[in-house]
Amino acid sequence: KQWYQRRVAITAGIDKDDIYLCDSGAQYKDGTTDVTRTLHLSEPNAKQIDRFTRVLQGHINLAMAVFPPGTKGTCIDCLARLPLWNVGLNYQHGTGHGVGSFLNVHEGPCRISGGSRMSKHEMGLQKGMILSNEPGFYEKGEFGIRIESLVEVIETDIGPDDGKYLGFRTITMAPIERKLVDVAMLTDEQLIWLNNYHAEVRDKLKKHFEEKRKKYRLRLCVDTTA
């Protein structure tokens, strides 16, 4: 079933000056996917670049987070929002949700959300959980931005032996639109993360595009992650 139902009366067209947000996913035998990427069909303006970069900073902040076992997602939600908060902006949805397999795409008991969405029934984050990392920004009547990848909660080598701290491993392999990124706004750590992520995407995807009939996809993959 589609999340969004098309209504002819309010359907907007897409032209070369627009931002295009694509939220997709599917059910497979080995898991469920949920991924969003935001693209620009031509040359973005300064406002679009600024907002996208802030969303990306939040996405990376959360991806790099390290936290004690049992930490609730409500305690780290602000990491993804801070770059937007710094200029008085926000988004009105949760930052992450649990993901089921052949069940619900949005599934508890874990989530990453804050404010009034906090719940006493929320479970602390544990090794092996799969969640989304999806900060966004939406300008009414203009454009929407969201960067969503799925992440796995993993154990790090930080902390005591009887309670190693946890972190995230991004498991969605899809390039992030480079023309919407203001590199000057990124910290050194954020830029390293982005470059390392794109290198991993390129290395894991290129083997699927090496046949002659897929050369264009290979070139596109390399160009968007180099």
C-alpha cells in the first residue's frame, strides 16, 4: 500500500529548479528497507543548500553517536536537530523509528524522538536493533528535504568490559546528493564521515554495475560518491 495517495487536484509538477524528495522501501526475504534521498534536478539556490547541509549535519551527528547501553532514543534525538535549532528551525516528525521484517515498516519498541512524543513504554537501545536515521526540513509551499538511512545498533570498543558503549552502523547504501552540500559548513569529522560513507557505497555497489549494459549506472555511482 502506498504511504501517499496521489490527488490530481493538488498534485504539483516537477521542473529543473525543484528539489525532489524520494521516500521508498520494500519487503525482501532478508529484511525490510526504508530509505529517503533528496535530489536537485539542476542547480540549487543558497537557501536549499543551507537547509540540506544542516539536515545532513544532523544525520551525520546521529550516525556518529556513541552512548551507554539502554540509552533511550529520546536522549539522542537532539543530536540530529541541533544544526537546525541553531538557526531557529526544526522538523515536526520523529528522527527515527524501529523497522520490522515482513511486519510494520514503523515498529516499536525503540524509536528516536523527543518532546511530547516521549513514552514510558519506550525501550532503551540495545545491540542488534534496526532503526531509521531521518532528520528533515520542510518549507511550506517551496520544498521538502529528508535524508533517511537505516542503522544497526552495534557495540563499540569504548567503555568498561561489562558494558561497552553502543553506536550506529549505517546499513543503507545510497549516495547523498553532493551538489546540495556546502562543504564549508561541515566539521572535519562530518566531512570524513561523508567521504568514508560514499567510499563504502561505491565499493559495495560498483560490482553490481560492471556488466556492459550497466556502465551508465556504474559511472553515475562513481560520480555521485567520488
